[in-house]
Amino acid sequence: MLSLAFVVSACGSNKEQVHQEHTMSGDLQEKTTSNRIMPSFLKEQPEEIRMVYEAVGKSTEILKWIPCFCGCGESAGHASNMNCFVKEVNKDGSLVWDDHGTRCGVCLQIAVQAIKMKQEGKSLKEIRVFIDKTYEQSTVKPTATPLPM
């Protein structure tokens, strides 16, 4: 399922002071100074999940256009699949990570498929059409994600 050959670089060490907080939905969020520094909540996660988070950190410009079909739009206020892993990317390059993706196979599958398709040269529109079609029979309402520009 998680063919992660697309992950190229290793995780950086986290020597900064960690700021974590829980959201109302119970998700844990943590800010790091860049996408090269993984959140500490990944330390106890399987390598496959850590690798997906690494790839997502480098692919926010893709995943912000891809909806999620796990119900997180309503339960956690997510706007796209990106938010299952990254709440926000700040102008200074820091990220606020979200641990929702560590507990959700749907989130992980969508992220891996979208990133893989982009690496294969697919456009954002092609990726979005594929994901929408793949999950169109889902009984869960997708996130209200705008179409790619």
C-alpha cells in the first residue's frame, strides 16, 4: 500500500524548543521551523508514517488542492488532505504539523497517491480528478477543497 520510494531525503534532527497543543478535535499539533524538521509526535510512529509526513512536508503545494474523504472536514475543520498532516505553512517557512494523519489510513492513502502522481508528471487537475473519482462512492463528506488553479 505505502510504496514510499518517492521519499528522498532524511529527517532532520529537532533541536528547537517544541510547542505542542491539542485541538478541540483531539489532534496534536506541533510547530517546527521548517519542513525538514519533523514533529516529535512522529518519534514513536512506524517508519512508513514518518516517511509520508516527510513527503507531505515537501508537497503542501500539491495537497492543499486535494480533498480528504475521511470526514475530517466536519470533525476537525480541515480544508484539504494537507491539513491531515500540516495545519499551516507560515511565511517564515515554519510549519504547524497535525498528528491526524498518523491515525487515518484514508488520509495516508490519498497523500501517497497524490504525491506519487505528481512525481509521475501528472498535473494538479489530473490528480484531483483521479482522487475525486476514486473516492466518489464514499459515504463521508469530503473536505471543501477548492479546485486547483
